[in-house]
Amino acid sequence: MPTTLPMPIEFRLPEGWLPARPEGVDAARTAFAAVHRQPDAGFAANITVDGEAVPDAAMLADLADESVERLRGVAESVVVAHRREVGTVETPALTQRLALSVVVDGTRRDLVQSQVYLSLSDVEDSHKRAVIRLTMTASAAQHDAVLGDFQDFVRTVRPDTGTGAQ
């Protein structure tokens, strides 16, 4: 069963992606999941959303390191291929790309995972902060083909102000 986020957000799912039931390592933490309509060699690229309330001093790099360590607990290998702090002082963010090898249904797969950590202030109480983690996992062969969709998705994520605007 999906979890709830520490603050409501709104977003728009790109064409070619369908809402799905969360599965895998962080399924219990996942608030939303989607899969790409066209799997690559039996593996469907997926997008997941999760988050947590954090103290003001929470460092995005620490949260990204924790994610890497969780993956190392289930993957044959995990390599941080790229990490960069982005965003603004008011809305810091961090992106990282991971290369990992996992066994899925008895088949070894080389995957690439792109993660975005967004630090957001609660729209009702700016002293409350949450980090929303947006993750796309795809086969190494399909990653670059669906990366633009993921970037489009990330650009639509914002705190839900209750106005219904999308």
C-alpha cells in the first residue's frame, strides 16, 4: 500500500506513462509509481515518488547517500555516476545518477537510476520542510530515451496549493 507524502504535491505524468502499484526495494516508502508503456527486454522503466519531513539542517547529500546504501543492500553493484546540487537557496535540490546491477526474476539487469531530491517548504507553514525524492529507473539501454520524459515530469512537481491548477 502506498504511503503518503509529508506535504501534498501536484504533478503531471508525461505521455506514455501509466500509474502503477509500487514494487521493489522502497515500495513501502513510495507514495506514487508509474511505468513506461514500452518495456525494454522485459523491464519497464518506472518513476516513483516518495518523501519525508526533515529538519531544516537536513543535507540533501546525506539523504542521497542513504538511498545509495539502501540500494547496495539489494543490488549486486551500485555506482554513483554523477551527483550535483541544483536549485536555489530557497528551494535547494540535488540530482544523482546511479548505475546498478540487479537480479530481477532470475535475470541480471544493468539499470540506471536518476534521482532528484527537492527540498520544499510547506505552503501553510514555511518553517516546515520536506524532501521529495523523484526517481526514474530504466534499463541502461532505455535510460537516455526516457530521460527527457522524466525531466518533463520533474519540472511539473510543485507543492499542492489546493487551487487545482496543473
